[in-house]
Amino acid sequence: MSLVLIATDDYTLYGIIAAEVESLGHEAMWAAEGMEALQSAEAKPVDLALLDTRLATFSGFEVC
């Protein structure tokens, strides 16, 4: 099972993506802003990060 980090400030969008990720047998993790995405990835390495380009604190581009 892979861990997928989904970073978006839109919880509805997270729910849609997470449902699909989980239906494929993977684990989804949510971050609402760029700094949270960085901290989450440092605490628990992820296999894939889906990043919104317009996040608070850091954009998805800056997180990369």
C-alpha cells in the first residue's frame, strides 16, 4: 500500500481524491497548507504528493 499526500485547502476536493485513492487500495493523507504538507512529508515519507499550486504559506511549487 502506498501513502498519498493530498495538499489542498479545499476539503471537498480532498474528499473526492481521497475516496478514489483509497478505492485503489492506497492510504490518503491530507494537508491544508504548504507548511503542513512539508511537515507531514518529513514526519512520514510519502510515495506520491498531489499538491495544489495555490496553498497558504507555501505553494505546491515551493513544497516541491
